Amino acid sequence: MLYQLLIGVTPFRGDTVLEVLSQHALDDLVPPREAASDADIPESVEAIVMRCLARNPDDRFQTASELEVGGRRTDRRADIGHQRRAARP
């Protein structure tokens, strides 16, 4: 759902459930920043989305608390990046 919220489409699309399941099992996920190159998606947010959608369950956040910590780190990085961009002449 995070992927869809960021770029407006689901990560895998097909005309049938079987097509979508096949893509999910066999195809690589297109990173959000690549799928929506015109969107201003921070790398740190993309990293969270990609980790949430990792094919291997061991590569995903294991708890909601881990995801929360990742989100807080992203918030801090985004704030720093925003301050740097605003300070540029």
C-alpha cells in the first residue's frame, strides 16, 4: 500500500489474479523513484518501501517497531535534506 500511495499504482498489475501472482513471484519490483521519476520521493523513503516489499521475508522489517524506527530515521534525514536545500543560494 505504501508503494501505491507514493506513485499511484500498485507494484504489480495484470488482467488476472494469476498474472499478478506470477509477477510477484518472478519479476523484480521497480523501485518507486524509477517507476515515478517525476515524483519527489526521498531515497530513504524508497528504501523503507523496498524493504517492506522484499521478496525474502527475512529481509523485511520484522516488527512494526522496526518499521517505526526506520520511519523516524527517515523523518530526520528528510528534515536535514530540506534544510540543506532551503539554505542553497
